[in-house]
Amino acid sequence: MRIALDAMGGDHAPREIILGAAEGLNKAPDAEIVLYGPKERIEAECSAVGLRDDRISIRDCREIVEMDDSPVDAIRQKRDSSMVRMAVDAGKGEVDAVISAGNTGAFAAACHFKVGVLKGVSRPGIAVTLPSFHGPVVVCDVGANVAPKPHHLHEYAHMSVSYARLILGVQEPKIGLVSIGEEDVKGNSLVKDAHNLLRRDPALKFHGNVEGRDIFAGECDVFVCDGFVGNVILKLTEGLADGIFNTIRKEISEDSPHLVKQFEPVVERIWARHDFAEYGGAPLMGVNGVAIICHGRSDRRAIGNAVRVSAELVRARLNSVIVEQLSRFVETPA
């Protein structure tokens, strides 16, 4: 399989991206990686870190999508950017997966319009895996679609169920709709209408409305929401995890320095389960290919895991499962 990697996307590009490519090949030895970006700069970085691998090639792109670029302007005006060129090649079937830690909106738009969407999908959604106290859970959408319609959330539920079954090994995923209360009558019009769609679907194991705190309480395996709410959940979770673990480390080192060596391995093991880098990135569900959106702060470990995740999705043929699921149970709105 050929995996396309945006060498210029993210806070630590291009060096950490290039080192992440090397780590990714250790995790997915059956893959080849194509680095997209300015060829001379990528070659210089590869030389600086001593990276030589026949499984890594470079596709020269002269433009770079900046983090503050408008998604529409990026795909219209920067056609020779790494982000757009990757999506175009994926649409042609020249690469099997695309990965970027750059501008999320621009990457999602490029994948939507250049890679295309699966049959039965109206709008793609970003599905992130979050660690809970009862195992990993899926939250969709976390930023691709901030103003969805009820049927979009219905599609997200089916796509996330397919993902949870195939990738996380959950046989009968239970679905929760994120709202401001558990009662059916709670929520805005989007939540109420989506609730009715999910409740009437016999193919889904719908739990009902859930609150934000239920995400980590093991209430459900899949949580569906609009991209605005989902992104707030994601960023709050990241900040909370950082704050809690930094507080624990500080308290142990200041109040009980003699216990640091004893507790540090325990803290590190727990942190590893809550570190975004461990999950690599989030798939953009519903596009006609594999697209992984990485955190802007991604380092080599995160990029390496993103390569691993993309390879797993390609091997598992997740999109085929999603198309079959949607064709059987979801009516495309007029």
C-alpha cells in the first residue's frame, strides 16, 4: 500500500513528520510512504537525520497551506500544495491513504472535494478515539461539520458503529447522542430531530441522549454530536488530561520526592493511554479513501502511529463495510 504524508503540515514539520515516516514503516512494514512537499527541503531534512529508505519517496509540491488559510481558498488557490496534491492523487487511486497534521479545515475540504465521498454519505465527519475508564470510545464529529443536519448525525452513527466493530472490536456498539440532558425532550432542534431518526432505526443500539460526563463513564461506545460540540469536547479533554497529569507529577515531586521513582512508571502507563499521540490521528469518515487528520502538535510518535492506523484501515477495508451498512439501513434524503 502507498501512504501519502503531508511533510509540511503541523507545528513540527518537516523534521518530526519525516522521522514519523520512519517510525511508521517500522509499524507498517508492508507500506510505502510518499512525502509531499518542497523536494529540496525534504531531501535536506532526510540527509540531516540520516534517513535512507527505498520505501520512502518524495513528490515535489511548491506551495504550503498555512494554518490560518481559509479552507476554500486553500483548495482553490494553492493547487500545488502538499495537501491538495495528496487529495488529488488519492482521488485517482495513486495512493491508498493520506495523512496530515496541518490545517484541519483545509484538509477535510480537500478530501471531500478531491477524494470524493462514499455512496450514501452526505457529509464526512471526523471520528476520534478517546480513552475512557472502561476502554476506548468513538466520538463523531469533532470538527468537520459544525452545522450538520439531523441525517448527517444519523450517518455518523452508522459509520462510527462500523469503525467501532472493525477497529476497536466492539461487537454491539451502544450509541449515545450528546445533549444537555438525558431526557428525550432536552436539546436543540438538531438533537431532537436526530434523536427521532436514531430511535426509529432498528439497526442501531441507541441508548438515548447522554451528557458530556457520560463519555468517560462507560455509558456508550459511540457518541454522536455536531462538529462544534465535538471539537469543544476534544480540546477540553486534551487540556484536562494535561492539567491532571502535570498536577500529579508536581505534587509527587514536591511533597514526596522519595516516592517519585516508585510512582513515575504508574503515571507514565496511565498517561500513555490518554496521550493523543498513542492514537496517531482521527479518520475522516465518509471519504472515498483513508484520510487521517493528526493533531497540529504531532511529533514523530504520533505520525508513526498515524501511519499504523491508516495501514490498519486500508487492510480492514473499512469503507466497504460503511457503504454496505449505509445502503442497508440509511435512506438518502432528497
